[in-house]
Amino acid sequence: MYDKLIMDAKKYVNSILMPLENYYYHQYEHALDVMIRSIYLAQKEGLNDDETEILALAGLFHDTGFTIKYDDNEYVWAKIAQNFLKSKLYPTDKIELVEKVILATNPLYTEPKNIYEKIIKDADLDNIWREDFFDKWEKLKKELETIKKIKIKDPDWHHSSLDFLWNHKFYTKTQEMERWVIKRKNEELLKNMVKNDWESNITPNY
């Protein structure tokens, strides 16, 4: 990989994400997490250095659109990446590929078309299948409440989170092999939370 380019990209992404207020989840730490996991999965799945570089850049830039708008911002992320990479005289065909990989992180973009998109989707949601899932998910809840000026009740959050985990799937063999056990553990913990929420709202019939 072109290490100088990756280092410059990290500095740039950090500079534009760090000043954001009230972004407790979508911050530089998350971008770095996605980049690192993308590189790891790319290597495990047998991609070469050029292909791994594409994924590293997409991972770094995939949430930079939050600097412009909060919702429906995947195309903004791609444009920010495009402008940066053009300034570095990065090949046009590679820029286009980085943009396509970034767009695959759109939650509504359900089925990845190639190994790049499979890897970025697994990397973007890697924290769901880790031990720090609940800490990260609480940060996302706090972010949504702050940015959208709403209050999300814990039972609603627990239920929607469980639905999300049930409906999501792995796209790479590496991710499934390494994260399956923790995924099931997190699902069971959420199921217990939902059950406790439901039981706590039952009024005894005397």
C-alpha cells in the first residue's frame, strides 16, 4: 500500500471529524476502526496491496459526509474522498472504485456486489459483533438523541437493536468465523433486556 497516502488521509479525516460536536459514535475513532478492520479482512480474504489500499481509503472516508449533513449523506462522503484523492493525483479509476465502496455502506444498499463491498459492510458494523457493542451502541443512541433532539426510551432502543442484529448478516467468511460467537452472545443479552423491559411493565392482577 502507499503508506504516505494513507497517513495523509488519516490526518485529513481526523481534521474534519474531530471538531464535530455531539457526534459520540460517528467520529474519527470509528473511521479508524473501520479502516483497520477493512485492511484486516482484505488481507484475510486474499486481496492484494492495491485492493487493500482501496478498502483502507474507503474505510477512512466512509463517514466524512457527517461534516455536511446527518442523513442521506453517502454521496457527500464519496465526493469528499474524491476531492482529497484528486488533490493527491490518485488514479481516476481507483478514485471511482473508492467512491463505489463508500456508497456500499449505505444501510439501504443491502446486497454487496463484490468482495470490496462485502468487506466494507462487515468492517463498518464490526463493533456489533465485539465485546464493546453495548458501549458503542449507547454512544449511537446518545448521538441520535442529541442531533435529532428526541428522547429514545430504553425499551424501544433495546427492541430496535435486537431487530437490527437479527436482520443483519455477515458477508465474508472471515467475519462470520471470527464474530459469530460474540454475535450470539450480544443477541442473548439483548433478548434478556427486552424480556426484562416487558416484565417490568406488567401490572400485577390482584
